[in-house]
Amino acid sequence: MKQFSKLTLTAVLTTAALTACGNQDAPAAAPPTSAAAQIPASPQATVAAPTDSTDGDAKGGTEAPQATESNPTAADPANNTAPITPVDPARYSAYGNQVGWKSPSGNIYCKIGDSEFSSGCQAADAPIPDGANCVTPSFTIDQLGKGFYMTPGKVTPTCFNQGEFGVENAQPLEYNTSITFNGFTCFSRVEAMICDAGGGHGFVLSMQQATSN
């Protein structure tokens, strides 16, 4: 993923959910504790909404809302204006009622499930998210993955000591496409993976930044 300058995440896109099938309990995982070490905020980037290349057809494509001056929507950290094409989440279905994918670079793995702490993204190489608890006696900071859990309307910055969001035979979510499932939407851009948790909350994850609101 390309490096870009100043990054800021202000709000997130709201889109309609697509559907997939299956059912399974998601792996258990604990969020950061209240004693989490406060990490300085990573660099921030100005984001702009991607344009949707579809018109909300019968297959479930969704139209990205337009940014407004008072409440800009989160989308692409480098102000990339390339159209976004929604994909069928069934192409990324995982065991149980989940979908999972990786970034084309292979650095970021994501999953959306139907239970608490079953949705989010993590990267092998990313800055430590502000507020994440990355103190553990068994692993160094470099050994931990960095990323975020998503629950409806909330993002939790986290460090991971295992592949929390990996799925078997994960397929890449190609650049300039989006996937919507269980009320969450994620956008794959060359610059970053951008995910919308709803309620104006989301995150941007790449090798250059790990920011959320």
C-alpha cells in the first residue's frame, strides 16, 4: 500500500447490507482492558467518500452517500476518486455465518461475523492503534498484529497475538471494491482498508496508519 501524508478519520459511510449464508460461533477474543497503555495517535489523513459504480441494482449494490462540508464521510485516505464496486459477499463466505478476506497485498486480514468480537481487521505490519493494549509478557510489540474489532456503532483498537480474523483460503478483496455484510461495510483501496461500523464510527488500517473514531 502506498504511503500518503496527513490522515484523519471523521465519519464513516452508511450503506445497506448484502446477505450470505451459514452459521457458526465466532472465536472468542477479549477486548483491550481499561488498563491499556495509551499510545500516541498515529498520523492522520483526510478522507473523502468513494463513488459507487453501481446504481443500487436488484443484486444488492449500494450507492455511496456524498460527503458534506459539515460532516464529511470516511472513505479514501488519499482522496482517491476511483469508483467503488460492491461485491457479492457470498464469494467470501466462511465457515459459519461469516465472510472473510485479505487485502490484495496480503498484509491485512478481515472478517465479519454475527457475534461479539467476530468482526474486524488486523495487519501484520501497521502502527499501534491509539488506545490499544499491546503490553504482554509473552510477545514483543513486533510480534503482535495490530487492528480493530467492530461491533455495531463501535470500534475497539486492539493488538493480537494470533490470527484472529484469518479464514481458510482467504480470497483478496480487490482494490476499489467494497463488501457489505451484517450491517458493516469495508472498502479496499490501494492506500488502506477502510471499514464502517455504523453510527458514524469506523477505522482506516494500512502499513502507514491505524486510526479510528
